[in-house]
Amino acid sequence: MRVLAGAWTAHVIWYLRGGERCFTELQLDIGRVSAKILTNCLRKLEREGIIARSRKSTSPPTVWYCLTPAGQELCGALVNLVDVAQRLKRSQIEIS
Amino acid sequence: MRVLAGAWTAHVIWYLRGGERCFTELQLDIGRVSAKILTNCLRKLEREGIIARSRKSTSPPTVWYCLTPAGQELCGALVNLVDVAQRLKRSQIEIS
DNA sequence: CCGTATCCGTTTGGATACTG
DNA sequence: CAGTATCCAAACGGATACGG
């Protein structure tokens, strides 16, 4: 839970589950997240070995992020959690 | 993730997975959590339909909490997540 | 026993401007 | 493009005192 803490951490992992994304793509995917927060998030996940960062020296330079094997395992559990959560949410809507 | 937000929310679900617990038991289980925070946490989870609250009019009165069916499903996903996380943690320790 | 109320410090995240 | 720096507001969480 400590790894997943923060309002946007799960989103980052979520949008990386399809493969590599660059900084701006992630920012657009998530929507309404400031560069500062996204950077914090990415640095934290990088330190924890969940994502990998690779700088391509093109012009203009882009930086790509992807899940490490560890990140993919974590993502699997996260997907499972989201799945359960959405199912429960649907049930609650039906009741109300 | 919104449901699981907060430093102690996951702990509450975690310690309720074995069955009913009263307020004080939960406080001892988790350790070093103030009554205020625990109450916040319990109220939030109650509103979200994850746990159920039942007041027994004994003397002194005690209040019992348990997971709802929805809470149990969520707990299952959480257990799975914890399982993955611990496996990853062990791997990292072996590498370092 | 099970909370609620209040105060207060810390952390978090957003807005904005700026750099290589 | 991909950040970094600064400032600021809101949320979070701990301590303590008190109430039903």
C-alpha cells in the first residue's frame, strides 16, 4: 500500500499496462495531473523498481517509461482489484 | 483506490478478514492509531458498504465491525495484492 | 467502551513560471 | 519535450480533552 500511495500512482501503473508510454502521453492519459506530481510519482516508482525509465536522445528528446517485470506482477494484482471494485460498484448501483 | 485511500484503511480491512472485531480490538491490532483516525476510517468504510457496524447494548456497550459481502470480495483482492507485494519484496531482498 | 471536538503540525497536490 | 522551483491551499493524521 505504501508503494501505491498517492493520488496518481495507480493511474501511472494502469496506463503503463499496455506498454511503453512517454511523459506527455502519460500526462494526457491521466488528465489534469501537473507535471510536478507526475514526475514525483514516476521517480518514486522508479526507485521502487516498479517502472523503468529510458531517455532517447532524439530531437527533441523524449523519455519512455515502462513496467519492469516486478511492475507487471503488481499491475496484475491491481487489475484484479479494479475488476472486483467495478463489479461491486455495479452491484451497488443496481440496489440504489 | 479512492476507497482504499488513507493510511489505515487497508489495515482495518486486513484485520477484519478473520471475522468480527470490536473497536478496541481493532485499535490494538493496528497499533498506534488514534481513536479519531480509526473512527474516520470505520465511518468511511461503512458509508461505502465495505464494513457493517453493530452496537451491542451490553454494559459497557461494545460495537462490533465485520466485512460485508462486498467487503469480503474487496478483501480477497487485497489479500492477493499483498501476496504479490510480499513475493516481490522477497525477490528484491535476494538481489540486494 | 466508544466515540466527538478542537488544535496543530506535516504532507500532499495544484498553479505558475522557468530551464536545458 | 521533460522536467525543476516556488508558493499556496487543502487534506491528513496525531494529541489531548471531553461526552454519552
